[in-house]
Amino acid sequence: MYMSGSPIHRPPAPGALSERALHLFRLLVERYIAEGQPVGSRTLAREANLTLSPATIRNVMADLEDMGLIHAPHTSAGRVPTVLGYRLFVDSVMTMRVPSAEVVERIHGDLQHEADVQKLLHKTSDMLSEITKLASVVMIPRVEQRALRQVEFLPLSDNRVLAILIVNEQEVQNRIIHTARAYSASELEQAANYLNQAFAGRDLMQVREGLLREMARNRAELDRHMQAAIEMAEKALVAEKSGDEYVVSGQTNLMAINDLSNIEKLRQIFEAFNQKRDILHLLDQAVNAHGVQIFIGEESGYEVLNDYSVVTAPYGSEDKVIGVLGVIGPTRMPYERVVPLVDLTAKVLGAALKTLT
């Protein structure tokens, strides 16, 4: 039911640890998640309910450190989990905490009585942020795939071009676009031929993104033929791109978390929320996966998220995923509480959207 993200390194199997080591490891992770302070052997000795000396516990911690599951930050005598340690914890050690009846009632109540899709998505994001005390994101539902079959460009007066798009099987769209300069009929024919040969049958958004990547190259390296194709496609397909790919709430919750209170780190993550590119790509990965996904630290593949964990779940019907929602917080977030909340919210949102369509 609950799936991993994309671990960079696989943690050891739980069976590789003795029962005593696994017990102490669990205590250390839970204590660190709760308090945010490195955990020392004396603290574990008090809480473990085991007749172990601090020296024995230090030996176990040394073994855990050798496995890459914990480490000592700076000169602290205590230890904290590594990304590998958190991965072992969420995959094999933690016990999910079932949401309280009050929280379940609130999620159902808030999301089942909203008739407007956009308001429903914003309400979902706000509610999830409030319940988890973290930042939340809700992807705008993806429209049905629209495949480009054929495109044609005809010159008009005053630097205008008529773009004729044949989408899917028979849908024809006509758009008048304004260009930077006047194009001849021959140039427009060459541009259309290139697009039809290179991109026919592909999703319109993929076509646009592929050409924008070409445009990011040094323009001096592009011949006039390619420049024409890029400008035509960029302007003809711009209407296919939604201005808002996801709704985000609760960014300021991250400011209250000691681990994340570094001003530069906050600036970078707030910038990522605004630019949307990296976070949207991560959500796209989750759309194509099954069940809850947990990306811990550098597992996300994006440097700006190295100090964060992202928990996502797809929403939609049983046979069709139309979007993803999730939360972003510190790597020491209370996964056992957050994961079930994200999962439940996604299921309730999917059911609520189904009644509106």
C-alpha cells in the first residue's frame, strides 16, 4: 500500500539487524523525530527498558553508524538518522498511526460539500497543510491527453499567422498568432513539415516542452528554419499549458521548524514553490507510480529538496489517476502520522471529484 520513492542506496534488510539493534534504532529515530535533537546512548539506555549498559548501547550505535543508518552531526555526542536510516524506518520499522475519528470526519466534511473544482482543490491543500502543520501541494487535474496529428501555418497580414491544428482523431483548432516578424508561405510550410515529421502523434504538451528545450540552446546555433518552427509551436501551443500546475499551502509552516529555519534554505524552497518546475517534475513521477510515495532528502533528485521529505499520493478513480497531492516537510517529519493522512485525503478528494464530473 505504501511505496518508497526512489532510494539512491538500499538500506540493509531489517533481518540484518539484531532484535536489540532494531529496537534501539527505532527508539533513536522516534526520539529524534519528536524532539529534533541528537540522541545519545544515555538517553537510549533510559528509554530502552533493556538491562544494557551505556557502553553496550554505544557499541550498537557504532554498528548502526557503520551501516550508514545514523551519524553524528558536527561534534555532538548524540546521533541522528541518515537518509538511509529514514528509508529503513519508513519501509520496514514504523507503525502507521490511524487518523483519529475527528480528523477523518473533518477530511470528509470539508471535501464532500464543495461544488466548485478549483475551490475544492484549494480547500484540500489548505486543510492538508493545517492538519499536518507542513506545506502541502495539490496538482491541478491533468486534462485528457491531446495528441498532435497535423499542423499547418498560413501567413496573414501584420505579422499574423493562422495556425491550424488537428488534434487526436478529428478535432480541428484554428488559432491566430502574432509573430516577431513576417514569415513567408515557404518558411511556414517548412516549419509545419518539420513539426509534423518530428512530433506527429505526440502529446501537445510534450511537443511544446521539447521545442522549448531547443529554444534554450544558443539561438545563434539555430538556423532560420528551426527558429521559425520553434516560434510557431511556442505560440500556437501556449494555450495548452495551464498557468497553474498545482496549488500550494502552508509554506510558512516550514519557517517554524528548527531544521529548516536557515534563511538561505527557506529562500531556495520558496523560490522552488514559485518557479514550480522541480516540484512539478517530482509530482509527475508520482502520477506514474502506484500508491503513496515517500521521497527522502536527495532521493527526490533535486538539490533544493535535499533537506526535505515529500510524501505524495495519487487521486482520481480506481482506473484513472488525474493528479497527485502531498506534503513537504523536514526529513524528520512524523511519517507514521503524515502518510495515512495524505493517503486518506487523496482517496476522499478523488471521490469528491467523481461526484462533480
